[in-house]
Amino acid sequence: MVNFSTRLMQIEDYEAVYRLWSGIQGMGMRSLDDSQSGISRFLKRNPNTCFVAEKDSQIVGVILEAISTMQLFCPNCAARASAKNC
């Protein structure tokens, strides 16, 4: 049973997304690419392929995707452990 909603990610979600990433053991983050300015540039280049999942008004998951002419690239996909069985 799905009890969360998804929507396009906005740069205003960055702080909550960064907290999510920071709380996941083994999640590799790079200071340049995963900074707020780096994510802002990524969202501007890929406005329709980056999503957050929300449950009880909290971001519990995120997926960032980029599509080029020949491939799909997914540099970040993360979910809070407590939300994986939603």
C-alpha cells in the first residue's frame, strides 16, 4: 500500500533533501555537485525528471535523473529507511 505522494523537486526542498542524504549511511556526496548551487543547476537542466516523495509533510525519498539523447542517468536515488515499506 502506497501512503506517500510524489512531486517534482524544487530548489526549496534542498535542505530537507540534504538532511535525508546525510542520514543515509554510505551515501556518497560531493561538495560541488551536491551543494545547493550544484543541485540548483541540475534542476534547471532537468526540470521534469527530479522528484521527491513525501509522507506526513516530510520528504522521505528523492530521485534525481538526467536524460540525454541516448541515455538515462540517475546520480542520486535515496529513501529514508522507515519509508521503504510505504
